[in-house]
Amino acid sequence: MQGRWHGPLGEALVVAVRAPATEGKANTAVCAALADVLDVRARDVAVVRGMRGRDKIVEIDTPPAGAWQCVRSLLDGPGGNA
């Protein structure tokens, strides 16, 4: 995962994947990347908004303790603004 972005809706992670944006492959890759870094199962991460767009909102089913701190460290990390 790379970077961060401050947009009109506030802070957001920028997740860069190599999967093509066809047949849901990029969405699946985004969920897998987030699941990996948050130490949850990929099936517990779902795109709930933006299935066909570049900007997405994801939901984590039963986030583990420390998930928000992990996200915060990614936002504050060395990636900078991508």
C-alpha cells in the first residue's frame, strides 16, 4: 500500500494495486491488500461504495483490536501524499 491523500472527504489511504480494473479484480486486490496489512481475512473486507470507480469506501467486518491505530500509522507513514 502506498501514500495518503487529503481530499474533500478528509484523509484517505491510497492503495495501489496492479490488478486490472475489470471484472472486480482491482476491488478484490484492494480488499486483499487491506486484509493483509490489518491481519484479517480478505473476505472480511468489502468495498461498500465505489465498486466501479477509483474512489472506494471499504468496510471491515469485525475489525481487530488496533485496526484504527494501524490505519492511522499508514496515514502518518513515510508514503507522503501520493
